[in-house]
Amino acid sequence: MMLIRRLTLIFTCLSFFSFSSVFSFQDSIQKTENILEKTTGFPVMGKANEELFVIYQKSGDLSAAERAAIISERIKGIDANSFSKDSLQVLKDQERLELIYGNQILLNITNLDTIGTKKTKQELAQLYKETISANLDIAESKYIPKNIFLKIGFVALILLGLWLALKLIAFLNKKSIRFIESKKDKWLKSLTYNNYTFITPEQELNVILFLVKILKWFLILLVVYIFFPLIFSVFEFTQGWSNYLFDLIFSSFGQIFTAIWHYFPNLIKIAAIIIVMRYFVGAVKYFFAEIEAEKLQISGFHPDWAMPTFTIVRFLLYAFMFVLIFPLLPGSDSTIFKGVSVFLGVLLSLGSSSAIANMVAGLVITYMRPFKIGDRINIGNTTGNVIEKTLLVTRLKTIKNEEITIPNSAVLSGNTVNYSTFTKDKGEGLIINTTVTLGYDIPYKTVYAALIEAALRTNLIEKQPKPFVLQTSLDDFYVSYQLNAYTKHANKQALIYSDLHQNIQDCCNEMDIEILSPHYRAQRDGNMTTIPKDYLPKDYEAPSFNIKTRKSED
């Protein structure tokens, strides 16, 4: 009996605690439902923005409002025209249920979502499935057919707008061309530099018209590209194409503008480097210009070195600027960019060996100072005036107006004769010389007087220092007299020599000097003199032969 009583007591206690637990759980559920009733829900909207059901609970990091917005967006993204009920399914994933359409999860259902609904997860999932299915069925059966004619009207209106836009572009294009052609004489001028015309007004007009044509076709393509997505957006089954086309152009432009925005700091750095370097090069140019004008003198640095040295310094400064800018260029760190740079460097080094040799020779010639622009020089067998001197070649103009180009490497490896060096500033002048051969029968003093007089009569020959004569050889039958005279006009040697030779003939004839180099024996008696008639007396007659006879005494 005691055992029965004890068991009865234990059972009574357990029953009491069980009923207490049940009542406590029911009280907690009732409190949760009371709290849920006071909580604001967030509606899930259908295809026509009608409310389908309400979301109260959050899921993971998403709030209830965010869940409702995402579910609404996913439902609206389903194409009602191709909707299939069989593709809308409820699947179980561990402690939750998933409502899936095709391969896309529309929403998750957990135990928290069932609070206040008096339904199980499976029942709630089935209810949501039927609600979404019914909404999409209505959109397919009623919404589209009801507005099909309105949509066709929208398409016609868009096509009309496209036609008007194209007409407007054509009209503006014609007006622009007429306006430009009417103003071409006022706006367009020849682009010239140092008497060289780079582009004429007609060429400028052609370029402008070509740019206008490109702009016209760009606007046409842009308008067509914008209007076609508008047409596709009218019908739901082509809205995907519309979104794709719009995303294609706007995403491309967005990427371009984003890249430009991200590159903008580097662009500012490049602009700052270029501006600073430009002003620095200008300051260096001013420094060397002062040296060239001989306003600033540096011992051992000739004024004619100024501009060539400035060219070298400018090249080095720009090379340094490029080194600073190169890492800031877009794609400079790419493998392709580096490979192309190496290839161009190798190609330049292999294909320009002779050009580099001429450039080095040009630099050496610049600082050797063997000649200047305008000097009369002789290189090899070529004589002429220097008209151009560059790093690669030297150009001469001969007395026959021939332009001869000589590579600087050939100039450096050969001998150069400069006829103009001592004709400038305080130099005595260039000594020109010519040789006359005369017989021994003529006194050399007479010859000296005749030759010096001929030199003094010649134009462009200096009176001081005085011309002089040298006897260069005593040959078998004649003496070689060399006449030397000074001139400051090395570029006119041909003219000076011609006048000098004329004056030598005149002076010799006036002094009864026959210009000949006797190599034969001749009897003068009975022969006419070789002096021109203009220099002979009017009563001159050729002498007769004199014959002497002797008789032998025997």
C-alpha cells in the first residue's frame, strides 16, 4: 500500500509540472502572437502592384522590409507570358522551406514566418505558391491582351518619333553645311609657317565637312540605338532585350567614365609635369639665346654652340619627362605594352645604325666648328656654299645652283677646306692665286708690275694687303709667275678669277708682254706680232726678212 501511495504521489507531481509547462508554453505563444499583432508587416507586391501577402519576420541579415522588396522584385521579374505552374515548386532545405521558380529562389519560409498564421510551414508555403501562381495567371490572361492595342499605338508613336528625329538630324546637317560654306572666306585661312603652306582653306573646308558627316552618322546610330530599346520595352516578352541594350550602352559609358574618373589624378600629375617641364625648357632656351646673342659670355663656349647645345639639352629634358610620365600612362605596366616597347627599341637600334653614326658625326662637327651656314667650303671633290647643317646631313649649293647632300659621317671622315674662315671680322681675307708662264726674255720686274696692276684693277680684290707675285718655278723655256691677291668675298671666287684673268691680258698687252710659253724656235723677222691689233700703232707693219750675204775673198 505504501508503494502504491508513493507512485500515486509521484504521478500527481509529474502531471502538475507537465500541465504547468504546457500552460507556460501556451502563455509564451499567446504573448508572441500579441506582440506580432502589434508589429507592422511589409507587403509583397505582385505583377500589377497588388498586395499578395505580408512579411513580418527577418531572415538572416535581411530585415522584413528588405525581404518583402526582394521577393516583390523577383515575382515581377517573372515573364507572365511564358509562366508555367509546374516550374513553381516548394523544396525542403534543412529547417526551412524554399519556394523556387525554375532555378531562382523566390523566398524562404522558416518557423518564425508561421507565428501568428496558425499554419505549418508546409501549409504556409503552399498558400504562398497558390497566391503567386494566381497572380501570374491573371497577368498572363488579362493584363497583356487588355493593353495590346495600346502597346501597338505606343510602338507607332515611337517609330514616328524616330522618323522625326532622323528628319531633324538631316535638316540640321544641311543647315550646318550651308552655314559653314557661307562663312568659309571669313573663318578659314591658310595655315602657313616660313612661307610653307600646311593646309589651304579648301582643305580645311573638306576636313570640317568630313567631321560634320561623321557627327551626322554618329547621331543617327545613337538615335536608332535609343529608340529600338524603347520599342522592345513596350512588350513584356521583349523587355529583356530592351534592358540588355540599355545596359550595354550605359554600362559601357559608365565603365569609360569610371575609368576616366579613376585615372583623373594621374592625368593631373601628367599635366603638372608637362607644364613645369615646358616652362623649364623655356627658361633654358632663354639662357642659351642670351649666349647666342653674345649678351652672356662663357669662357671657352662659342656663341654658335648655343642653339645646338640647347637642342641636346631639350632632348634630354623631354626624355626625362617621358620617364616620369611613362608609369602614369594607362596600361604601362601590362606585358603587351612592355613587349611592344622592347620590340620598337630593338628595331630602332638595328635599323638605324647608319643614322646614329651620322647623328654622332653631326654632334662632333657642331663642336669642331669646321664651317658655318653660308661658308664656301670644299669637301672631297665638291665645292659650294653651306645652305643647311643638320644632325644627319650637310647640304651645299654649287656655283651652278646644284644642291648636294653629304652625310655627316662622310664629312667627318674626310678633309674640309673652308674658304670663308679668314674673310670675316678682322681676318686679312682669302688669298686667291693664278699662274702665268712667260719667257725669259721679259724682265721679271716688268711682269711683276703688270700682274700687280691687273690685280688692283679687279673688283672685290683688297687693296691692302697689297697683291704680290711669286716665281714658283724656272722651267726650260719659261718662268712661272704666281699672282696672289686678297679678297673678302670667298663666295664669288669664280667672278673674281674671271675678272682677274681679263685684267692680266689687258695689262700684259699694254706693256707689250706676249703671254706665251715658248716651246719652239721661231724667226721673228717677217712674222706678225701676237699682240692684238687694238694695242698696236696704226702704222704698224710686220717687219721684213733681213738677209746678209758674204762673199768669200777667195
